[in-house]
Amino acid sequence: MRDIQNIVILTGAGVSAESGVPTFRSKGAVTYWDVYENDLAPKSYRVEDVCTPEALAGDPERVHRFYDLRRAALATVVPNTAHHALARLDAGWDGELLIVTQNVDDLHERAGATRMLHMHGELLSALCAVCGAREPWTGVLPEGSVCGACGSAALRPDIVFFGEMPYQMERIEAALAKADLFVSIGTSGAVYPAAGFVQTAAYHGARTLELNLDPSMGSVFFEQTRIGAAGVLVPAWVDEMLGSLPGPVGKA
């Protein structure tokens, strides 16, 4: 481990799932997201109906309602042991560290992580479709909400929809180019550009490790894949990195 100074970590839905945050699920050729309203049976939303620019333009009320429900649900979940372990690594690692999350919840922050970014946006934020300003937002976000920066009635959920460019890609690419170790946690390996981070990191000479409940679609690109729950694997790996449980990160 002594040759590792710079670490880039990618986290996905599998990390927050252990806190009770729902994930996309597939039924045949259609992918859904379930949200609960008033403790009733979950309502299923098709991804293409709530997570594309076309969906927002065609039925903004439905899109805003979906993200209102998801935003409200954050109050019912708490960070799990994986979130806390990564926050412990953030606090204790002397080298460079960047946690890149595909998740739009705030569980990493609530656990205490600071060296991180949300590449797919944040539920607790609103984006102005006119000027591009982003502002914190915790409650309901009705269609036509006014931007605090430019005054336009054009606020939308600050979510990177399918077909839109993720946030801070230049910063992510620069970090991957400098990384000595790239770790992917709880991701499917199916959504680009995040799915290609392992190849970018490896190209620049980084060692690569996957921690996942099941092998991802990109497992073949990693030097090592460890299979199991994030709440178990991540704390153990963090202990290794911080020195309490020394062990190899290379090929098994």
C-alpha cells in the first residue's frame, strides 16, 4: 500500500441501497423506480417518464412530483456502515482522495465525507433551466419555481437526466489520470461515462478494485473484484487502507 497516494472512489446505488434507498429495477425491457406516498403501496415510474429532458418537457408536473417524493424520502433514511467507513477514510487519508458518487442522495455528506462530488446531481438542489444556477432546495419544488439568481420561473430538479452531461467531468478525468488506485463500489457498470472510469484509470497506470454485491458488467476490467455487501466490504477495505488490517489490493 505504500506506493498508493492518490485514490479515486466511485460509488453507486448499491451503497445507498443498504440504507433503504430504492434503486432502479427492470421488468422485461422496461426499467422502473418505485416511490412511496403516504405509506401506501409503492407507485412505479418508468425511467423514461421521469429521468429525461423529454419527460420534463412533456409532463413537468409528473417529473417534479417524482423528485418531490424522492426528496421527502431522504428524511426516512440514514447513512450506513459503508458511508461511515468512506467518511473515515476521507478524514484519515493523507494523500489525495476523491469520492465520485452517482447517487443523488446526501448520505455521504451526512456520514461526514467532504472530498467528494455528485456527478449526477443532487436531490437537495434545484437547477435553473435558464441561467444554470444551482441552489439548495429541501422541500417541494413546484413547476414554475423562481430562480434566486436570475428571477426566471424555471427551476427544475438538479438531476442529470439521461442524455445530459454529468457534472465536473474535467475534474473527474484529471483525478483518474493521477490516481494510484481506483475503487468502484456498488455500481452496475452499465451507465456511461462512469462505467468507463476503470478503463481510464487503468490506462494511466492505476490499480483497480471493485467492491460489489454481484459482479458488474465491467468486472472484467478490474484487477480484483470482491463480492459481498457494501456494509461489510467497505469497512474492511478502509481498515486495510488505514493500516489496521494490512492486505493486498492487487489480484487475488
